[in-house]
Amino acid sequence: MVTSQLPLWSDKDAAEGWSVRESQRARRLTVRVFHTGRVEVVVPSRTSARAVERFLERHRSWIERKREEARRRAGPALPFPPPRIELPACEETWLVHLADGPLRARIAASGAGLLTLAGGLGNGQSLRHALRRWLTERARQVLAPLLAECACELGFSYQRLLIRRQRTRWGSCSTRGTISLNCCLLFQRPAVVRYLMIHELAHTQHMNHSRRFWHCVARHCPEYRGLDRELLDGWRRVPDWVFGDEAA
Ligand SMILES: [Zn+2]
């Protein structure tokens, strides 16, 4: 494993989140800078630390530039817990109310758009976990009927739906017809969510990104190009608490 010998440029880099992931499938070294400024280097197995070092040296200015852009876009850190949570996908606004309670945070949602976070007040991590659990559950409640409706309307079928919280993918479709959707879709506009659903449903017929696949997408969603771009940029609309303070 090369991880322990990852050449960091400074202690600050380590604190800001660098990771090296060894991949069986990777054919060459790649580096990716996320919207949060986190850097992930993917290396084929059995890559030497020296090779990683040379690779990073070569791409150093590109990485720095991307991280600078990410920092500029991020702006000042928002308060946690957030006073309100906006979910454009379902046009909901939830107000967050903090209450005293047990050590471990609990969350209660009322139909009136009020989230009561009880307990765990001194423990940001416990609050984050509670909020994330709620977000995943809300995503299931909102996205499951939307996907079913979309499939029925357009004549697609799938086996089941999984809701996941991933940093890098909005959705996927397995060969067995399992569609996974990212709970962060709740932070996107309804048109974008619908596009992604059509994209994944089209994969139930075309397990690739071939021309026929895109024709299929275009047939049901003619404006897919703009929506796809918007989705790529959609990570910026995901609040910090969804992923923040996790091991990189
Ligand atoms: Zn796809």
C-alpha cells in the first residue's frame, strides 16, 4: 500500500483532506479535486510511492488551482446545526429547532416543516448523524414515489430502489435492475431530479453510455444536456453537514 507514504505538501494539506485510493481496475494514476477541496488520488495496485510522488509533482499547479477555485466558491462556513434546510426537489423548507434531551441526538419531524433535534447538543457528530439519517429517510419518502411514477409514465421497469449518501455519484443502475439514488438529490431542482431518474431508468435498457442510450434519454428528456451539466455542478448546492467532518 502506498497510502502511508503519500507525499503531502504540508500539514495543512493533510488536515484539508487528501486520500489515496488503490484500485484494482485503475489503469493509470488519476487525481480528482472535489468541490470541498478534498483531493483523491486513484492509483493502480502496486504503484510505487515514488511514482505517486512524481505524478503529484507533475500535476501540482493544476491541483492547487482547482483547490483555490473550490475555496473561493465555498465562501464562509455556515453555522451548524443549520437553522433551516431547503429541499428544492420537493419544494420544502424545514426549520430546525434545538431542544434539550439525552446525550445521543434524536430527531423528530412534524408535518409542518419543523425538525426538532433533541439531545446531543454538545456533540456535533451525533447531531450530524441524526440529520443525515433524517435526510436519507426523507429522500426515500420523496424519491421512491417519483421514480415509480416516472417509470410507469415512460414505460420502464426496475427491481428496487436504494437510497445512498455518496460523495461522488448521483445515481446508478445495476444489471439486476436496482436503481440507487443519492439522497443529495433533494437539494436539486425537480427538473434535474427527473432527468437523473430518466438517465438511470434508461440504463435498465442500455447498460452503457452509447449513442442509443443517449437517444433514449433524449426522447424522454430533450433538455438533458443542460440538466446534466447542472447536476454535475449540483454538489455545490449540498450543505456542508451532509458530508462534513467525516474521515476523508
Ligand atoms: Zn449513466
